[in-house]
Amino acid sequence: MADTRNADLTFGASDYLVYAAPINTVMPVDFADPATPWMNMGWVTTDGGLFKIEEESKDVDAAGSLEPIRTLMTKSVKSTQVTFLEGLSPLVRALYDNVPVASLEPTEDIVTYSLPDKPADLRYAFVFDTLDGDKRMRLYMPNGKVVERGDEQPQTSDVMNVQMTFKFYKGAGNSSAVRRSIDYGGVDVSGFFEAEGDTPSP
């Protein structure tokens, strides 16, 4: 088999962008900045985003076999953790405080609102874009919500970070919880795919 190693296929984020929109908003068509109703959630730390897939399975044991006769997939949870730097962004604050974004609209620069005593189940669609020169990766989630929040610490030595973990669920019409798009940025990846009519190697 041909050596398909290519340093241009390495990927390091030069920028990381997060967008939110009402739940089940349609996925943006291309890698241009998503248009309304998508809203950018502002600057994030240089750590970017931490995307996790947690899967659980259960082995089925049976008499007469020393190995499991079947493995059942019981759980697959997808989440992303991001630390935002714009602690006064109405969108960031609304998601962290678990209130509708409209609650943050000020009157003469001031807004006051109550944090819910009982957590609200506020859902949104999300887009996470990672850029590396001309190469791009996008994760689109039609139905997600904030399930974990980092500690809030206003301080004198740095800006107040706002850390949130987003969990994703299937969207309308039972659509996938997460869809990934990749723009190879002109890098030739044809060697990874067999030409039509080629015989697979044994």
C-alpha cells in the first residue's frame, strides 16, 4: 500500500469559534460565518474546545463460552467543553445562568434578573468551527444544552472565565446529535480512496 503520510493533514487550531441559534436551526451550508439567527459566542481561551464521546457497553455472558457471546452498546454521549472569555456577553451569561437571552436586554445599561431556583431545560443549536489556515472542521449540533458550569471567579489578575459543558441530543426528525464537516483546504487525499474499478488488496 502506498505511503499516505502527509504533514499537511496535521491539524492545529489557529482559531476556534462557537455559534448558537434556536433549537433545530438548520446547519449552515458552508464554512462562511453563519448568518442570522446564528450568534457568535465571542472569544474563547487558547485551549479551544474539548469534544468528548463517552460510550458504555455490556457484555452478554453465556454457559459454554469463555468469551462474551454478544456486546450491547448501552450508551453514547457526546459533549463539548469550552471556556469563554467574554464574561459579560449576553449570550454567554444567558447560557451560564440558564435564562432566556431576552432576560439580558438592559434598560439604560442595567439589567436585573433572577437565576432559576429549578434548572430550566433551555435547548439550542450549536456550531463549533475550528480553523487551521485553509483547513476547517465544523461540528453541528441541532439540539444541545449546558449541563455543567465551571466556578465563576471574578479576579484582579485575569479576566473572568466562563466555562461550560454542552451535551447533545438528537434533533428534529430523529436527526443525528452531531454532524461533522471537513474542508481539506486543497490537501490531496485521493490516495486514501480506491479508484473506481480497483481491486481491493487482500
